[in-house]
Amino acid sequence: MLIKRFEDIEAWKEARKLVNMIYDLTDRLLFKEDFGLKDQIQRAAVSCMSNIAEGFDSDTKQQFIQMLSCTKRSSSEVQSELYVALDRKYIAKEEFDNSYNQAKAVRKLTNGFIRYLRTSKQVNLQQAHGPTGQPVNRRGGDSNENFTI
């Protein structure tokens, strides 16, 4: 699979689903009124998605891996906050299970992507395009490489 933009990354796609699930859950009356929890769980879910996108534009593979590690931590944070929502009876057990498993899927895909980045010999993080339309790396040279999984 060729990855030309962050939207092509499976973990980002699943994180996007998680964000929408969390926003749907927090739109309910009781959950809405718990401003602290609502804000925190929404921010954690959005962080999953945003860290992948931000990491994609990193200058180095190690920086990308660091951002992906933040995604894993944010996924765990969402899971922990889901327990609070369940215990406070803001969400039903089935909703908890679905959202919890979605966060788990994001973390699992992110872990796999980190393993890929750590073991791959050739990963080009320079995705900017020059005047010819060809990808140009940030050091000034032309490059036709993209992520391939």
C-alpha cells in the first residue's frame, strides 16, 4: 500500500472513526453537562488523529515514531475516560465496549505502524512537492519515494 498523505494511514482512518464515536457519545445530555470529562475525552480522541497527521510531516522517522507513541497514549487515555463515563452511567455497556474496542484498534494499528517504521530500511518522510509536482525532500533533493506498506 502506498501512503502519499496522512489520510492514507489506516491508523488515522480508525482514529477518525473513534473521534466521531466519542463526539456522538458526549453529545448526550448527562455527558454534555460534565464539562471536564467531555472536554478531556474529546481532546484525547482528537489527539489520536492529530498526532498521526502531525507526525506524518516530521523531518525524521524518529520524530514520526514519537508522535505515533503519543497516539498510543491518547488511545489509552480515551479508554480510561470511557470507564468514568460508564461508571457515571453516561453511556451503556455496549457503547462502552464499542468505543473501547475502537480505541484499542487505533492503538494496535499504531503499534504495527511503529514496528514497520522501526524495521524498514527506506522510509521517506519528505512529502512536500516542488514546482515540477515531484516530491521534494526538505534537504533540497528530488525524491520519488513515498511510504509503502
